[in-house]
Amino acid sequence: MVIQVLNEYNVDINNMDSIDMLISEAKIAQLQCDYFALLKKPLKTL
């Protein structure tokens, strides 16, 4: 299923640099949307 989506958006699945970039961008977007994620780690250490 993931490969189908990547092919639909013309992402070369053999280019690891573009895959790594997509993963990095997804992680950044996830952090920007989940404001509580920044608080979860410090609270666990208490």
C-alpha cells in the first residue's frame, strides 16, 4: 500500500535520499501538530 502511494506521487522508491527526506519531513510535521508530544518526555522523567 505504501509503495502504491509513493508511485502515485511519482516518488522514486529506489532513491533512499528522497525516502529519508520524506520520513524526516513527516516527523517534523508530526511534532508541529502534536504540541503535547514535547511535554510527554519531560513528564516521564519526573
